[in-house]
Amino acid sequence: MGCAVSGLGLAPKQAAETKKGEDVVAHLTEEQIDMIKESWKVIQEDIAKAGIIMFVRLFETHPECKDVFFLFRDVEDLERLSTSKELRAHGLRVMSFIEKSVARLDQLERLYQLALELGKSHYRYNAPPKYYEYVGSEFICAVQPILKEKWTPELEEAWKALFRYVTQIMKKGFEEEEIKHSHVVVSTKERPDKKNTAL
Ligand code: HEM
């Protein structure tokens, strides 16, 4: 595999920077935003390939993630998976989310909403936040060879910062959805017809 990226980690909670992002702050400088945008122009030309590599690597390094995918969980042969139409389509969906995130780097409020909704949908997919940071590391490994000598430690740090931001918001969305559903369970228990059964 040959790509060692240290974990993305989570930035400490700090004061609000965006209206809705009370406790999630984008630690991205103007310079980092420009670097990400420039590098995306190159990555964009190879997104289908990068998407597949990213997911095959994810399943290789963290097989527990594969079990979350109904379509892929029973496929043992990762070589075969790399040619699957479904994985290609899924990789493209994720890359297109990254593309939207890059486009919204100047409108963090909109990026926040996008990532929050994605976190909520991942609650429905049963994909827990503890796995999200792996995606950023595998994305970096997948795009490094595309950028060749244009890849620098500073660019790597910029992409890590973006993934840290997005995954923190996704985690928040996941947790909001989790809380919402736990309330639904409580209110079911409190239904009047339920109470009456004890009589
Ligand atoms: C940075 C992290 C991640 C990003 C940006 C991301 C992005 C996406 C996107 C854009 C979709 C398409 C559907 C939608 O928009 O709701 C999706 C679907 C999905 N993701 Fe993720 N994802 C991430 C991490 C993960 C992880 C770690 C897992 C599993 C452990 C996972 C499991 C799934 C599943 C099961 C689906 C639905 C697949 C389907 O039914 O077609 N995701 N993800």
C-alpha cells in the first residue's frame, strides 16, 4: 500500500466561528483554502479512479467498515471489488461530496449544513463516527500519486484540516439524529395505551 498518513485526530472544541457551527471550527487559513482549490483541479480529472482506490484501501485497512455496506460486505475479493460498478458509483458520490465541500470553502455556513445532513444520513446507514477519520487518510493516500510532485506536507495538512472539519460536523449530525431517535423510543414507552396495559 505504501502510504503512511497519521490519524486525522479531532481538533479541540473552540468558540463558534459560523452561526450554526457553535462548537465546530474550521481551522483553515486562506492559504490552505487556496491550496485545496488548486489541487482539486488536478484531482478532479481522476476522481473515479481516486474514489475506487480510496474505498478499496479503506476496506483493506479497516475491514470493519466493509460490513457497514450492504452491497459490499459479502465480497471477499477486494481485487474484484475494485472493478465493481457499484463501488465506482459509490466512490463517485463521495468524491462529488468532496467537490461540493471544496466549492463551499468560502461559504462555511453552507458547507456546515451539507456535512450536518450527511452525518444525519450516516446515522440511517448505521455508519458510526469512529470510522469517519479513516476516510480522510485514505483520500490523501489515493490522491497523492495523482498530484505527484505537486504534493507537499503543507497541502497534506490543508486536506487533513478540511477532513477534520467535515468529519466533526458529520459526527454532530449523527449524534443529533441519534438523540432524536432515542426520544422517539422514550415517547413510545410513554404512550397512554402502553400505560394502560399495566392496569
Ligand atoms: C469523511 C467521511 C465520509 C464521507 C464524506 C462520506 C460520504 C458519503 C456520501 C456522499 C454518500 C452518498 C449518500 C448520501 O449523500 O447520503 C455516502 C453513503 C454511504 N456511506 Fe459514507 N461517507 C463517509 C464515511 C463513511 C464511512 C466511514 C462509512 C462506513 C463505515 C460510510 C458508509 C456509508 C454507507 C453505508 C452509505 C450508503 C451507501 C448506499 O446505500 O449506497 N461512510 N457517504
